Amino acid sequence: MTDIAQAGTFQLGDRTVKRLGYGAMQLAGPGVFGPPRDRTAAVAVLREAVAQGVDHIDTSDFYGPHVTNRIIREALHPYADELVIVTKVGARRGADASWNPAFSAAELTQAVHDNLRNLGVDALDVVNLRLMFDVHGPAEGPIEAPLTVLADLQRQGLIRRIGLSNATPRQVAEGRRIAEIVCVQNQYNLAHRGDDALIDDLAASGTAYVPFFPLGGFSPLQSDTLSAVASRLGATPMQVALAWLLRRSPNILLIPGTSSLGHLRENLAAAELRLPEEALAALDRIAGAQ
């Protein structure tokens, strides 16, 4: 069994979690829409993640929709005291599997209640407001109105902590004036490092940063470089990408997702991978390679 505690811990609001967690998005069907091909396997992956020591699971009721949360409940309810489940609101799925903004007070309130019901809890540990001004990445736009809705639900006791997803630094600053922001969840990896300054700013304030798509958007040259480093280390490219993120900053919390038990174990083994200086130097050059 992998000792994922070797990756360290960090604060997620008032909770301390291991830095290597699990993202449930891939437990839904193709395109994160509909049921999985093998629900029994999805349940097994979740139970194995927790058995390996994972205490931070990322999900959303718009995965499926409703699919991943119901699988999490089937697999893990009643939840261990140490388990922190982070969910997202702010989007909805169209009948054609499209991703659409859902920012109104009624939509956000309904989404929170859907998450509560499908996860089987009285309060949500952390709710990230997924910003949808651009589906493909952070884009400027006002967040006061939707974030105020979440802050009101927090005062009602339905939400414990609030985070932001797909957010710009300006939106993070705006959000901090409305509520305590305990985490920011954006795309960031070896090849896409636009959030470098934001990560450092959040680290200085003790705020978690949760990158997604650790292998997303690599050019062929960048992928070749990563694969070469991984081969020299006897590791997979995903393990190296995750190990680099763990090394990048202590406030980074990882949520790699998979529907495969084998890939889950490989991903968690990144906690024990140490990157020598020459490997780090080669990896740091990936961002500039095209």
C-alpha cells in the first residue's frame, strides 16, 4: 500500500487533508454524462481510494448529472469523520450534454439542495462556485451576486466553507471581500502555468489551490519531454506530473481522477516519487516548449 501521507498535508478551511486526494468526475459516463459503464467498478475505486488513505474527494452534482454523488453515497456513506467532500455549483447540463451557466439564486439554491440530498448529508463541507463566463477557462465577470447566495446558504448552515473554480485573480480578490475563500480550483499543470502568481499569493495566505487536468493541453513536444523524464525515473508521465505539482507549492492539493483501480494506485504512488534536480530542471522547461 502506498503511503500517501508522504505527500504531506494542508489546510482546507478548518480541516487538514492529505495533499493527494481523488476527483470523482470520471466516475460518470462518457463526457461526464449519464451513468458509468460499470457502476460496481466505480464503487470499488472510491472504496479503494479511502482505504489507501484519501481524505479529500472532489465531486459535483452536475457530473452525470447526479451520477457521481449517488455513487459516492453508495460507496462511502456513512462517511468517515476525517473525509472532506468538496462539491461545485454554478453549472448545469443540457439534454445534449452541454455545460451551461446556472448562476441565479434559484439555480444555486437548488444545486446546493441537490448535492445535500444525493450525497446524503445535512451540510456540505466545501462548495466551490464554478464560474462560467467562459466554459473553457477563467474569464472576467462579476461574482458578487452568486457568491452572496452561497454566503447566505452558509449562514443557514447548509454550507461549511466556500471556494472558487475557474476563477481569475481579480475574481478571487472580489470573492474574498464577500466570504472567506478556502480554495481555488483552476486548470494548472507543467505546460499551463498561467496561475503561478496566484498560487504564490494563495500560499502566502494559507489558502489551498487545487489544479485540475494535470496532463491537459500538452503539445506533442511537451508530452515527449515529460515521457522521457518519466522513463528515466521508471515512472508514468502522470506520476511525474503529479509529483511536480506536489513539489511546486505546499498549498497545492491534488485530485487526480480515474475509473480504474490500477490507475488509481499508480496515481497515489506519486506521493512517494522524488524528483531529482536534473529532472526538475527538464520539467520546468516544458512550459516554454512548443
